[in-house]
Amino acid sequence: MRSIADETLVADVQDGNIGAFEELVRRYQGKLYRFVIRIISEHHAAEDIVQVAFIRLYTSIDHIDTSKKFSSYLYALTRNCAISI
């Protein structure tokens, strides 16, 4: 089965498809956790930061340009969450 592109999932979320957002969370939750751990080295805080990042992603999803790479946006958002806490 062929994987749906992240940018397509973002467009689907923008159209109201909550399942597409759940798929983005499944794809990136572990990756973002490992990314944050390298920044702050604190497991519980890393879990919280990842949750905050997904909340911020969801609340700003309508402003994401689907013609650009989604993962770059998500990692920048997550990094900003990690350094602001």
C-alpha cells in the first residue's frame, strides 16, 4: 500500500478530516519525542513538549502552506516549543 504524502494529509485536515490529523500524530510522535530528547534530555518534559507541539499544529493547521515540506514546518514548531519552555 502506498503511503499518503504528509502535505496531502495536512490538506485533508484543513478540509476537516480528523483521521488525517491522527495519522500525522502516528507518523511523527516518536520521531518528535526523540528529537526533543536530544534538545532537553528530560523524558517527561519531552512528552509534554510533543503534546504542546501537536496542539499548536492543530490550532494553526489552516495556515500551513501545503506546497512546502510539512516535516520542516513541524520540526521547527517543535523546536520552538522545546526552547521556549
